[in-house]
Amino acid sequence: MISGFNEIEYIQKSIAAGAKGYFLKDDPAENIIQAIRSVYQGKVYYSDEVLSLCAQNTLQPSNANDAVNQLTRREIAIFELLGKGYRRHQIAQELKISVKTVSQHIENIKSKFNLKTTDEIYKLALQLNNEK
């Protein structure tokens, strides 16, 4: 989705409605190709500004660091793949585990970060991945 609205309420409603990406009109034009490719490949794409807004709305930095330190090696691997835009079935293929196992790890990660939805974990993973 390309939008001129950078308020968190619009972003959240779009994601809840099924948007697999959110690109602001003010974002660099050269990034739109990356956005289109990501969504076309079944991944998600959120611009840096959108990720920043979502992360600010979701967690305070100290809480995020504490939660990251509680993750197991497998949860970290899954969290990193989420940050690259992978979906559950893609993670399962990459790590050679079942989708059900991936889903259980995602639930554990959500619990450790005190998140309610899978979209929140995707947004946070993407944000932390982009900060690397």
C-alpha cells in the first residue's frame, strides 16, 4: 500500500485489513522496487519510517532488549527470518522444521515480547532487522 498517512492508526488498520506492505509517498522512490519485489515474493515490506512508528508504538527499547535476551537460539533464528519478511511456511522450509513448530516458536516470542498479534511481531522483527 502506498499512502500519504504516516499516523500509526492508519498503518495498523491497513495491516489489519491485510496489507502486506506499507510505503509512504515521502519515502525514497528507489525503495518502491524493493517493496514490490518483497510483496510479490510473499514477504512483507514496511518502509523505515513505518517500522519506526510501529516499534515506538509497540515497545520501549529496554523492554525489547530484555525480551531479546530471553529468546532461545531457535527463536532468534525465527525472529531474524521474520525480520527479513519470511512467512511461516518459508521459515519452516528454511529451517527444515514444521509450520506447526514455527507457529509455536512465534507464540513463545510474542509472549516474551508481551505482544498480542503476529503482525506486531513482524513489525518489531522488521524494525530490529533494519537497525542492524
